Amino acid sequence: MEITNISEAKASLSQLIKRVQTTDEPIIIGKAGKPVAVLSPFRADTSVRKLGGSWEGKVEISEESDALDCSIENSFYQSSVFPENE
């Protein structure tokens, strides 16, 4: 791997990017002779995406889940949200 100092990388970034693209080799960017960053080629994730969440197959929704609880409905409509006509 090639090591390039920061000032050289700033001055020739487009050439470094082109070199990384063509050679597929990363370039180390250093400061005062010590590595601080790596310029590497981007690799798109080509793996097949798995659909479904982590809860898939672990949770069941009962048929009564959409049933309305009358006591909750009554307490809602009898609350101060819907005051009686004055």
C-alpha cells in the first residue's frame, strides 16, 4: 500500500481517487509519517436483502386485536376531550 501525506492528498485528490478506482488498491494518508486515514475503493453491497424483520415468526397477532373495547371507547367519549354541549 502506498502512503501519501495529507498535503499531497489535498493537492492531488482526483488523481488519487482515479488510481484507487483503476488499481482497486487502497492508499494510506499520513500525517507526520503516521497513518491517519485510508482512501479505498467503494464496493456496493450486492448481497441479497432479506425481507422481514427480526420479529418475523416470533409474534402472532390475535384476531381480537382489532376488536373495540367498549369500556375504553366510553371513557374516551365521556372525557373532557368531547365536552357535552353547553
